[in-house]
Amino acid sequence: MKKTLSTLLISVFVVLTTGTFAIAEYSTAGAGNFPYFHLGALIIGGLIIISLRHKYDKLYMSEAMGAFALYTVLIALFTSPVVELIKSAVG
């Protein structure tokens, strides 16, 4: 029961984080420049982390959530609005 509950909580965290990413990217980039590849990579990464947590008991829930949060930040860094912001700040 505990394993199922922690897997469910991680799943909810992944869905909420992915949804927040999608809303933020849609509001900044618009419909024409939406990063579908980045969203797909984020979904696949979330599914992998959920399956790893379900398979291995030694992986704590907080570790899985932290790993997915860092993965989300890494994916967001390589989207067009963030790259344009960095280019304007540097140049």
C-alpha cells in the first residue's frame, strides 16, 4: 500500500510539473513556437522516473521528485524563450 501511494504521489507531481511547464511555455512562446519536442522529452522522463520508483524500493520519493524537478529545469533551459533571454543578457 505504501509503495502504491508513493508512486501515485510522484505521478501527481510529474503531471502537475509537466502541466505547469506546458502552460508557461504556451504563454511565453505562443502556439506557433510551442516546444513539442521538449514536452515529449519531459513526459518520457517522467514516465521513466515513475517506473524506476515503482521498481526499486531504495529510491525515496523525495529523491524521485527532486530528480524530476531538476530534469524539468534542464529541459526548460533549452527552450526558445530562455535561450533568447540568455542571448539578450549576454550580448
